[in-house]
Amino acid sequence: MSISSTMRTSASGMAAQSNRLSTVADNIANANTSGYKRAYCEFSSFIPNRSTAEYTSGSVTTSLRNAISEQGTFSYTTSTTDLAVSGQGFFLVADTDDTTHLTRAGSFVKDGDGYLVNAAGYYLMGYPVTDGDVGSVVNGTTGLEKIAISDLALQAELSTSGIFYVNVDASAQSITDIAATADPPSSNTADSAYTSKSSIVVYGDLGYEITLDVYWAKTADEEWELAIFNRADAPATGTFPYTAAALASDTMTFDPITGENLGPTSITIDLSSTSPSGSDSLTLDLSECTQLNTDYTVRTGSVNGNAPSDVDRIEVAEDGLLYAIFENGSRIASYQVPLATVPSPDNLLPIQGDVFVPDNDSGNMLIGFPGLGGVGTILDSALEQSTVDLASELANMIEAERHYQMNSKVFQTGADILDVIVNLKR
């Protein structure tokens, strides 16, 4: 047996345990780092070619790994910009050079320029939502932008669509007789008498608020007249006669057995008289209106658009839609936060700042939306904790120290034997 090979083998053992201690040191130092994935060493032996006459010792090598696919536990915070991923996906973030990376570190805050950045200074990326559409690319970062909260302030958006689901009372009396005795009588029943009334606020050019009065008048069994007026045209009494005609009107019918709406399923309201541009219209979805034997009830009443207002806060839904919540209570979907996956996440290349870079070993990244395609979902007001288990790391540290000492003893023994050989002639 070669003494030099013995010393070489023990030196490789000390180097391997030194690598192991390095991963333990990193893990312990980052035990409280959000989104950190623990590092560890895998050992493999190297055995040289041997003859039958003499044993030649080999060595040990290490492969450094990161348990990137491990799911950390969640801690919950009071900040709606603290985000965590439940599942296999990664946030897409960019550095100051606009290079895109992957991360699970979601402690985002607004910087001085209004961008969302995490603790390492990386910018959260997302797709802007334009007219309800998101221009996403599944295999590239085209279309992604740094999410800028400051750009959302003092915006006004026209109302173009809404939902208005009500239940009208099937037992209500027809207003035909009431209209005939009205003073003055009117051929338009909703102009002279009505069964129920609601109002809804919509937004016109420059964010002006427009209050619409919605009248329901039962004209026959399973038949109702719907008429919508601009409240600005109402007299001091607040009802009739309005100084202008209805902005929209239609007759709705209901199934006598189920009470379901037989049509129309929507109504388009002409808002051109309220708009300087003269081109505004709003479509209200009426598809789920019903006629049941109970009181008139508004089940859902909402429209898009908003008045000019500052952003009070933001919220991120599980599907990644980032909503700007304005001081007036309006909610606007402004960005879609995507998540990315790779075929082999544990082979991603980790770099400074708790970010990862795809390479040949990990495979190319695929971008998707939270809740679809197995990328996971997003939790707001939450952070993913480090996957480090301190008890295990302390045990690994003690074990590595002992193994290092034993390898050093072998090295010292080999050195002592060489010293004896050198001094044989004395």
C-alpha cells in the first residue's frame, strides 16, 4: 500500500467534510431568510484501478445540491405585498440590468420609484392587464414588466360593462291598472308607475360619477318592463317625470315554472348624453335575474370603471391577479403575476440574492398563471420560510467535525510513517 495514496485519500476526506461544513454554515446563517432553500452535500467514492498485489486507496468527492423543490412552511404578516408560493412555481424577478431570474423570496415592498422589490433588491415582474386581457408568452419573458404601483394612482376608467342580478317578486300586482289611473296616464308604464327601483353608480369620461335609476314594472304575468334613467334628469321629487327619456328600456320575460330569465340576458345603456366624447355605452349582464315568490332583492350589482382616486393598497389573489384598491373603494385588476416552473427545479443554479437561473441541467422554464398547469397558487400577506431544520444542521455539523478529525488522524499517521522511512538511514 502506498503511504502517499493514504495521505491523498485522507486529504480528500478532509476536503469533503469541509464542503459539508460550508453548506451547514450557509444553512444556519440563512435559517431566517424567507424563501431560502437548504444546501447539502452528496458524497461519492473514487476508486482507482488496482492490482492484485497492492491495495491503492482512492478518494471521496462531493456534489453540492440545493433542495429547491422542498416546500417551506408559511408565516403570515400584515403586509399585502408579502407573497408566497404554494406549489412548485417561482416568482419572476428582474435585476437592475433587466435580467430575469426565479425566486421564492416574496417579501416585496414599494421602493422610492413605486416598483415592488424584495429584500434582495429584485423587481417583481408581471403582465399588465389591458381591457381585461393579458398578453402572456409561455416559453419566454416577452411582455413582462416591472410592477409599478405608483403608475396606478389617480387613474379614471370608463364603465363599459357590469352585472345586475335581481329577483323580482312574482306575487307583485300588475301595474296596468295603476298606470291607467296615473296623473297623467302614460303609455310607458315605467314612466308613470313602477313596482321596484334600484340605483347603481357608473363612471363616465374623466371619472365623472353617473347615478342610474333602474325601474322594474310588472306589466303582466311573467312579464316586466325594465327602464333605466339618468338621475341627473330627475325632478326634485326624485322619481317622475324625468326631463329626458330613458337611457335604455326593454321587456323581460320569465319562465312560469322555474322563474328563470327567458330574455333578454343583457341591456345596453346609451351614455352618450352624459359623455363629452359622445361615444360611451354600458352593457349590463341580466342573465341570472329571476322571478320568484319573494321580495325584490338585488343579488349582485357591480360595474367596472372608477373615479379618479389614489391607491390605498394592493391585493394579490390566488390566481395572481394584482388588484389596486383605491381610496373610494374601487378595485381594478392591474397586473397578472405569473409563476414559472422548470422540469428539474433542484438543478437550478442558485446565485446571490436567493434567486435561481435555469440551465441545461434544470431544463427550460415554462411560464403559467397561478392555479393552472400545476404551477401552484399565490398567498398574499404570507412568506415562505427557510427550509432549514436547525436541529438537523447542528447534528450534521458535529458529524462533519468528527469525520474531519478522523481523516486528519489518518493523514497524521501517514505523515508519521513517512517520517520513519526518511529517518531509516540515521
